Amino acid sequence: MAKEGDEMDARMRGFTLVETVLATAILALLAALSLPAFGALLERQRANAAMGALSAQMQLARMAAITYRSPAVLCPSSDGGTCDGGTDWSGGWMLFLDPDGNQRPDTTDEVLRVETAPDRQGVRVVGTTGRPRLRYMPDGRSAGTNLTLSVCGATGELLGAVIVNNMGRPRSFRPTAPAACPG
């Protein structure tokens, strides 16, 4: 048989208002402290996604040049139909076959791939000055000098880069120490 005090203890279990407010305040403080770290993690993930997409497009361009036995060009393009003149790849890029060597697609059939305005908020992609596009020859080589596409954060910090050598092979680079973004 239960005593009267035991029944009262069973009914009084739970949290007080003070305990609930204190626990909520501690959770809010922890969330506020972790928010900047989460933002940096999100920026690094966006940079990794941009570098992966660029590497994949470069490999696709190289394979297209070899497969079609025709020069292939990968260039920055904000509209998906023409190459942009500058070194900013942030608005997107396109891949096309260039059999006549005029550095632009002559028909829509020559355009193999377009990626416009990739969803990488706060991440900027900047190419090497003096080399606005990447051209692959039918044997898979990359004509010209090495091309470096730098992936930069919103604060102007270099988050990584994709570098293509003259043999046409892309590789990724991630800085070990903070560095400023070129350009």
C-alpha cells in the first residue's frame, strides 16, 4: 500500500520554469558559439564542390577531344552560348568542340556541356590571367601554359585551386596556411 507522501512525489516530478529557462539559455549560447564554425565548414564544402565540378569538366573536355578527334574548349560562360572574355569562372562554364579553331561554338551541336551559375554562394572561381580558356587537342594535351583556377571564399581567402598541366591532367590543391586569393 502506497503512502500519501509517495503519491505526492509521483505528481511533483518534472522541470521547473527556472530549469527550463536555464537549459534554453545554455542551448542558445552553444548555438551562437558554433554558428561561425558552421559557416566556415559550409564555405569549405562549397569550395570542394566547385573544385570537384571543375575537375570533372576538365576530364570530360579531355575525353571529348580524344573521342571526337577534335579540339575541345572549356571556357567561362555566363550565358551558356559564348565564352566570357575575362578570368571569372563564377558565372558558370561551357564545353564545346572546336574543329575549326575559332575558339567559339559554331552550332549548338558542338556544345557538349553547360553549367551556368553554379549554386556556390560566397565562392568565387578565378582563372589565370592571360589564359581565359582551356583548350584540349585531339591527343589529350592541353595547348598553352598551365592553367590555374583558384577557388576563393567570400572574404578573399584562397580555399583551393585546380591546376591543369600541359599534358591536360587536372590536379587539386588546398593551401595549408591562409593565403590571399589571386586576382
